[in-house]
Amino acid sequence: MYQPGPRVIRTPVHAADKSKSVKLQRILDSHRRQIVDIRSELQVLRECLDDLGLLSREKFLLRAHAAAFDAMLRAHPCKWDVSVADVMEAPGIIHTITAGAGLPATRALRVASRMTSQAVADVPPNLGLPSHGAGCAVCIGGFNGAQSLSYVELFDPITATWQTLPPMAERRAGASAAVLGGMVYMCGGSNDLQCLNSMERFDILSGSWGMMAPMSDSREGAACVAVGSHVYVFGGFNGLRFLNSAERFDPCSKKWVPLPPMAERRYRGAAAVLGGKIYVLGGSDDLRCLSQAQCFDPASGTWESLPPMDVRRDGAALVSFGGNLNVVGGHDGRHYLSSAEKFDPRASTWTPLPPMHERRHRAAAAVVAGHLYVFGGFDGISYLNSVERFDLETERWSEAPPMQIRRAWTAAVSVHRWSASGLPTTRWSRLGLKFADGMAWTEMQQASV
């Protein structure tokens, strides 16, 4: 006869797992409470030592770091063949460190210790620029739909990355910019309260901004270029009327000089340099958007009328590129534009270019690494942070990494490492280059502004 054995009760697997999980959670909670208590006691102890003058917070953290470092060495022993001083003196090491840290951190490193002072002093001052010679674009100021901006960022086309630069002293929307002798000049604009006549200058070598002599008139939405050893500004709005006046700044004398006026009043016009001459076109005269274009000869101080553009363009972006003037976007009085066209000064004719992917009013443009880049703008609905790149050979537009913030009415310039290299004036003279403020500048670079 079958006799049943003792009855065995089996706990379901999921119930056992749940019980184990609860136990582990209780242990974890207990450890967390202990950590909180230890941190609280440690904070009180550090404050007591600091109040008594026995051990400052900085020294406490330094000793804690040294103890952690010693513990790591004991756990992973190794043989040192060189000292920290030897590493700092090795060619290229300190350059790599400071290039990643940036200018402010580099200046702090220089005063941190005698060991690093000399090594950092030997670093080229223009470490804010990449080591390659392809050049970079700098976008400055603008308007984000709510307020004018002082924000500045740099785009490296080789690494396809953006980095933040020191901001301007004043917020500026609709300011105009030019590069001369390793300096970026920002003229006028608006700070949301008034149109500005002030000018700031960014030193590419030191990464710092400084105020310069103001213009003779306030100018929002003016056009600006640099030729030879001067900065030229055309038109704009002074808060009361649209302007056809023009003026020139001499960095050596730090003075503004009036120039012959333009034929039309121009607000949000565009300017570029090609073949040593200044081309100014488009904008608005307070009654209509303009298609008219003019050419100014700095040598003779005279204006020449040019054939008008095929499209009226207010707030367009203009660069000289591939021996032509290339104008993109804007507003024709009815529509926000994605269209583009180019002017051949030899044939004196305008030719359509493929349109951009997006409509862009008050966008900025610069030529970097052999491509035309267009930054931001307003498409009629929203402010853009998108960037487009135009290939001259294929005549195709492609997307580029976007800016860090959305904005229109920003200013863009292209800068090169060698333009801020600080070579002695005598060497620049031997190369046949012009210079201002001890820094060299050539028309080849001007064409990319």
C-alpha cells in the first residue's frame, strides 16, 4: 500500500527573488543614510577646522586629493621615468593642454606655479584658433526673437564643432563686422533700447574685447568691410532716419573720417570686397526693398553704379567668393527668400544660383575652408540656428552643424590662425603685405569676410 511521504511546501521562485530584492533594498537604504550622516559630520568637521584656522577648505581638499592619489599608486604601482616638470617641458604637451583649456584657464595656469609658468609663457597667444590653416567663422551678437545678444561663438569647419568665445561688452543686434590686422571690429547695432554708435574690438590673440572710438552717427543695420588698413561703414538706421552716409575708421589714428555718400539710403544693406573695391547692394530705403548695387573705389573715393540684382533683397547676406559676388536670402517686400544669385564683375552680369534649403532673412555669411557658409536668420516663422554650406564646384547646398543658439541679424566673419600670428612688421613688409596696428592683412583674406 502506497504511503505518502511528508508534505514539502516549495516557495515560488518569484517570491524568493522578491524577498531577496527587498532585503538588498533595505541594506542599500541603510548605506545611503550612513553616507548622508558621514557627509554631514565631515562638513561640520571641515567648518570647525576652517573656523579655528587649523586647516582651510582648499588645503583640506588638496590633502584629500593627495591621499586618493597615493592610494591609487599603491593599488597600481608603476615606475616613473620622468617628472611632472619633464612632462611640462616636453614639446607639444603643454600646447595640447592649453588649447583644450582655453585662454582664461591658460592664464590661470600660468600664475598657478613656477613649474608651469615658463611652459605656458611659451605657448602661442592665439591658441583660441585651431592649429590648422583652414580658417574659422565667428558669429557675433544678433537677435533671438526676445532680445539682442552679446553672445559670440566660433565654428571650426575641420572638426565641425562650435565653441563659445568671450561675449561683447554690449548686446548688439544688426551690428556690422569686419576683420583687420588680427582684430574683429563690431560697429553699431541696437541694444533693444536705442541704436548705437559705439564700436568694440575683439583681439583674436588675447581673446578680449575693448571699446574703440565711436562712429559719427548711430548705425543699426549698416554694412561694413575692411580694406587695406581701414574699416568702412555704409548706411544703416540711426533711430530717426535711414542713412546714405558712409565713414571710415583708421585704427592707427583711432579716428573716423566721413566718405562720399551713397546714391540711395540703405538700411540692412550688404557689402563685400572684391579686387580692392567695395560693393554695396540691396537693403531698404524706408519705402521699398532695393535691388540697386554700387561700387566704391577706396583709392579714388568715388562711387559707380552697377546693374541691379534680379531680385530685390532687404537683409540679404553677401560675400565675395570664387571671383564673384554671391548674395543669398533676404526679403523682397512680400516673401522671405531662399534664393541666391552671383555677380560677375568682369561681365557685369547677375546669374541665379541654386536656392538654399531654408528661407533666411537677416542671416550672416562667411567663406571658410573653400566653402560658403550661411548662419541662422529668420524664415518668417522662427529664428534659426541652422547652418548651410555651399560647394562652389558642385553648386550644391548641404547642411552643416547648427549654431548653439537661434538668432538672426548676427554678424559673421572668417578668421585665420596666420592672420593673427603676430609676425614682426619687417617680415610682413618683405612679403609685400599691408599692415595695421602691427598686424598684417591681405586682400585675399578680405574676400572671405
